[in-house]
Amino acid sequence: MTKMPKTQSRKPEPRNGVDTPALFATIDAVKQQPELARFQFRATNRWQQGTHSRSRLLSFRGAGDEQHHEREFSYDADHPAVLVGRDNGPTPVEFLLHALAACITAGIGNIAAARGVTLYEVESTVEGDIDLQGILGLSDEVRNGYEGIRIGFKIKGDAPAEKLRQIVEQSRARSAVFDVLTNGVPVAISVEAA
């Protein structure tokens, strides 16, 4: 009598809006040519007035060549009136919260699709605590940035709760934004003044 294998590989199918076959093809291509994984993202920011500025994102380098988004993205940032702004956009530190939530959520979508899990809902709430005494120059003992950030996820899918938790954890472990926030990264500033 012939034994059937315990696991049978099945062809990945698109799931959760993720082109899973393309995801696996990308992973395989990078395994063969690791240099394809090197990317450089860019943003150009221009001051508008007061605390209001606008960032534009269009091109980046990756997969061995110069790339372009299908359209230019533009984001305004400002401070609310209580912080001497005109509230033309979220504060830069709020964008950081958005970046963290968006990065982990994108990973959840990809990882769930790769594991064959259909998601019904993913929602997160991100909170960051900051003491403005540092930014305002009132205390050298208070840091300028967040003192702590908390993110909570609600996730529903066609898998047991433990598997859904594992998907969130794997996404956190692979999140570029989480890595930058928790491990830091060197930042170089150059100034051309006229």
C-alpha cells in the first residue's frame, strides 16, 4: 500500500488582495539575486508657511533600477492651533504613528495570504505619549520625541485566534518601521544655505 505524503504543497492563490504568487516569485527572485532587495526611498519636502510643509513622493530606487509610483503622492503636515499651527495636516509625529500601523498592517496582509489565511478585519489603534517641554526648550531632562508608543490590534480571519496572533507577531518582527523605531538608525543632515 502506498503512503500518501503528510503534507501536499498547493499552488498559492491570491488572497486578502495580495497577489500571493507574485509575493512568492519576488521572494524567490531575491533569494537568487540578493542585490534586488536594496531599495532607497525618497521624499521631497517644501515649507509652505508657519509650521506647514508639504512632502512629495514619486520616485525610488529598487529591484536594481530607478522606479516610479504610478502617481505622485503629496502629504501636508502642520501643527494644530493649540501648537501655534493652522492645522493644515497631521503633525509629523502623528505620521510616525500612521507609518508604524501601516507597516505592520501591510505585513499582516502579506503573511496571512502566504499562510493561506483569509482576513475579515484588521484594525489598530496607535497611541504615542510625548512631553513637549523638550521640544520647547524648557527641559534638558525631557526627550524631544515619544516617551512610549502602544499599538493594539483587532484581527478577525478564518484561522484560530492563536494563529492570528502569530501572524501579527511575525509582521511586527519583520516590520521596517518597528525596526527603525526600536533600534534607531543613523541620520545624516547636510545644509546648503544661501
